Amino acid sequence: MNQQWNPASLIINEKNRIYHLDLQGEDIGDIIFLVGDPERVHLVSKHFDQIEVKRSKREFLTHTGTLGSKKVSVMSTGISTANIDIALNELDAAANIDLKTREPRPDFRKLTLIRLGTSGSIHPEIGVNTILGSEWAVGFDGLMLMYEQAQNQAEDFHSLDAELKKWLHLKGLSYPVYLAKASEELIQVFEQKYRMGMTATMHGFYAPQSRELRLKSRYPNMMKVLSEFEHKGIQFSNIEMESSAIFGLSHLLGHRAISFNAIIANRTTGEFSQNPYDAVEDMIAKILDDVRAW
């Protein structure tokens, strides 16, 4: 018997669209670019050949159109993994649940999710205005710890996960973290062209990222601890607030995901890009050109 979700679990609005995103399956493409800032949506969609759908609710602004022969979307998620939890679960629901019957669609629809964000680098050699891809992401936010995990990760995943948790424990960082990885298929597509790294995903912008205004951080040496970790050549490259949830949820839901960031700050040198908007537009143009050429 098919599963059927009740109205309190699967919330659908009066237009028969998924609740927070205000979308149905036909409103989105199989390739979806994820940006944080709603103002950045038009920076992506201006590269589309045409725009067929514009939908907006709360911080979730979606444009869907074509890029060459492909139907694609760009959607803003707002800030942090809490918003990613909403965005990815509801994108998957729009794609794979019949919102009329509240039952799974008979054929699974696999989405490709590409984050286009901004970030601060942790190492001096990763300069501002760099386009950085994330192969790994470490969640300091706790989101994926609330989900049952699939135990089908490769040995390199488990080895890195164990060494990372041991390192953080030795350095006195006492709260739990989780490891997530981008799609192997997408890593192979992009790794020859872009620098790839391991992202620290935090659940806040100030104390969680060792910033202090009028409040003191409990872990003021966080950047130093992260920058000193290394396991078989894998090191932390940057710090932001979304990638671990994108990777973790995509893996569990059966989609593929990767994350790119325009590096606009270097947390170890204190440098900030003099042209952050140009850096973001350059990243967007290059990644969309790559996707157009698939």
C-alpha cells in the first residue's frame, strides 16, 4: 500500500502547492541553483534564455526557465541550514509526491542542486575572489543528527569522519558534528576546473564563526583549530552556513548536489574583497556556462 501523508505533515496551500515554497513539481527544473539572498536570484536567471515561472513567498524566490535545452530553476533559500531543511524537503516533495493524492509519484525524479554562495576562506593561500567548490562539508549545526542516516558511505568517508571528530575532541570543541559529501558524479565534472575543498558549515554568523561584537565567543580559537586539521591531504578550506545540509539531505533523498562559493573574505589574513559583487557575478556566469555545456 502506498504511503499517504496527512495534512499536518505535508502542508499544501489553497493553490495545491507545497506550503513554504509555493511550488508544484511542474514549476521547477531538474537542475536547481540555490542562492541565499533573494536579490541574487535575478543575477542567475538573467543568464537563462527565457523565464517561464516566477514565484515568491517569504525568503523563497524562484525563477524557472531554460538554459540551452535544459529546464532549470534558481531559488533563494535565505540563510542557514534551518532554511535548507525546508527548501530541500519541499523541493523533493514537489518533485516526488503527488500533491493531489498525497502519495509518492510512481517514478522517482532526481534533482541536481548547485549552491552558488559566498564564503570566507580559512587558509591564507585561498585568496579573495577565488571560486571554490566544496567536495566535503562538516556540519556544526546539528541538523542531520535529527535524521536517520543511510549506512552506505565509502571507506574514505568513515575514515575522515573518525579523524575529524577525534581532532575536534582533542582541541576541546565539545559539541557534535556530522560529515557530508557532494555528489561523486558532480565532483568529477567540476574538479578539473575549480579548486575543491572541505567546508565548515556553521549554525550562526557571529560566535559560531568566532566573531565577537558585544558578546564573547565560547570558542575564540575556532579558525585556528580548523585551519590546522589535515587528514590524507584533506583540510578545511572555508566557512559558511548551508553546504552540509544541502549535501546531507540530498544524499538521503537520492538527489545529487554540489556547492560553489565566491570567496569574499579571508578569515586568517583579515582581507575582504574590494569587489564582492563582481566576484559573485563571475562565479555565476562561469558555473552557468559549464551547466549549459553539459
